[in-house]
Amino acid sequence: MAKQPLPSIEQIRQLLDYDPGTGELRWKARPLHFFNGPVVDLRQAAWRRWNNRYAETLAGARTADGYLTIKINDISYPGHRLIWVIVHGEWPDCIDHINGNPGDNRLENLRSVSRLLNQRNQKRHSTNTSGRTGVSWSRFSNKWVAAIWGNQPKYLGSFDDFDEAVAAREAEERLRGFTGRQ
């Protein structure tokens, strides 16, 4: 399946209005040329109907994990990426929610980062049982094991004490530039 082209920056700016203080995206009233069809009266009816129903209303829907998604031309886009396009005029590689809240799309909470940095900024996974990312109990050695992943996975050692394993992980995180979000 061919990858769909991204909507133009100008098209996004024509469709959506962004409030950087609240992080809200709202639909703008659409001009008549956005509505196709051979019969002028039907185009005008669709145009009026759409603008009466959606203009100035909140755009998009929330996913189960809290992110805003917005459909443009029947394709869903993450709201935070559309915000970046509206404000900065370019498609970002990856957007990070600085405070870790995927529903907080205020401009001060968004930054463009590399995929690697965004992965370093993840919160602890729900399947984590030790309470600390990168530290787990090894039933084979009966010790706490510390490891870190990224471009180069690294085994940090086995430890009798949980706090020692956590300290080893934290030291490596500082070396690799992790942000420390838990």
C-alpha cells in the first residue's frame, strides 16, 4: 500500500485554529472551494451544513492512551504533530510531550526531538514489575539485573541489592542523556 502524501502546511492552517495557551485545536469555517461536486446547490448545502455543525468546535478525538487524533482527508494524524506544523511550518520527526501527559498539547509542553531521545523519555511501562525501568529480578541468578537499551544495548551487571541495581541504571542513564521520567 502506497504511503499517502501529507497534507500541505497551508491546508492544515486553513482547516484548524490552534490556541497555544490551552492546547486546543478547533475547526475553522471552511471556504466553499473545499467542497466538490457538479451541482452548485448541493455544494453550497454541504458547505453550509459542515460550517454550521463543525466550525469553531473542538477538532479530533482522544485515543485510549490519551493522544488527540484528527482526520484530514480520511487519514488520522496526531494532533501534536499538526500543532507543530501550524506553529513552526514544518513536519517534525517526532514530538515529545515534555511533562509526559499526551493530552497536554500546550505549545510550552511540546518539543521536536529525535526518535531516540523520545524513547529515552518514556515513562515506566505498565508491565514493569520491579518499579524501576531497566531493573529486573533474575530467577536464574537470584539477583537484581540492570540493563539499558538504545542504539547499543548494555548489560550493567547483577546485584544482590535492588538499590545498587537502580544506581547502576541511573548512572548509565545520565551518561546517555536520559531525562529521568518515571
